[in-house]
Amino acid sequence: MKITKNRKKINSEVDQTKNYSIIDAIKMLNSLKFTKFDESIDLAINLGVDPRHADQNIRLTTSLPHGTGKEVKVLVITQGPKEQEAKDAGADYVGKEFLDKLKSGWDDVDKIVATPDMMPELGKLGKVLGPKGLMPNPKSGTVTTDISSSVKEIKAGKIELRVEKNGIVHAQCGKSSFEESALEENVKTIYETIMKAKPASVKGTYFKKMTISSSMGPGIKIDHGNI
């Protein structure tokens, strides 16, 4: 397989055996940016948990101090006065009529917020919404009567941290256009949130590895021991 010029540069500058400080990893990603668009910056966090155990199936939220840089489309499933509350808060789509659209496969949204009275109907769509990560959940603050706060927090950069079957948490922490210090603060916020969520039942190493990458760039390991 032919190695491109960009790949040669990456291979020569990134030491895959080394763990970098957050700021050095971010600087390296910027120096290895070969695209013209504003790439997403993402974290992959490997944890020593077994999600099959309920207490180790980590699912929580945190608000990034500088947001994600992504415009999040929010659908609110509710009725009555709560519909106006959702619209005033900035929701992109509002109303229980969207239940039929969801049933037909429509999914042009990033988050769904619902009031508790709508959950019996939404629950019937578990097999459709679950795999897409769209099912509202009280743990993530997306099943609530405080629609206004939930929508505003999501729009401002509130993200969900959820461990996958393989014990990895994926999270977007910003864009390549962010100031390096802003990305660093976002990464630290995610790390601290994950550390505080350590289940008491975990034996051995809890936080194994954290890697930062851009949409088209390499994965760079972060030395979380010095955060």
C-alpha cells in the first residue's frame, strides 16, 4: 500500500508509544491538520469497567465550558403549555406529532427531550431510537418537566458520556478552530467527570487510556496521570 505524504509526516512526528500532555497533543493535532474544513476533535477513553454490570454501565452528562462547536438539533416531545416553553428555549422541533415521523424512520435530530407523560409512547420506539442513541433518559436529563433548562443546556454544550459494550467512552470535545486553551479545558472537564463516576465495584485499573484525535487526523495518546 502506497503511503501518502501526509501519512509519512504523521508517522514521523507522532510517537505511538508515547503519552503526551493535553496541550502538546492538541498542538500536534493542529500541526498535522491537512484539511480545509473545521474538523471535530474527539476523545476515546478506555475504562476498566464491565458494562454488563448495572453499576458499571456508566451514563452521565457534563457541560463543557466552551461547548462542542456543533449546532445541536433538539426535538422536544411534549404537549400543552410545555410546547411553548420548548420553543422559547430554542428547540428545533416541538410536538407529539413527531412521534409518527420517528415511527416512519425520520431522525434528523441530535437529541430528543421528552416530558414524562410522553414516555409510554416513546418507549414503544425503543428498538428504533435506542441504537441511534436518541432515546430520552432521566439519567441524561432528557426526560424532564424542566424542558427549558434541558434544551438550553444541550444547546450550550451539554454532552452525554456513555460507556459502550467494549468499555470505551467516545466524546466530542470541540473543533479544530477552538483556542488550544479552550480544548484543554474541555478535555479536563470530561476527564474529571469520568473520574468522579468511578464505580465502587471496579477492581484493578479504572482509567486505562485516553486518546485525542481530529476527524481526519491521527490518534494521540494523552498522559492522564499529569492532568
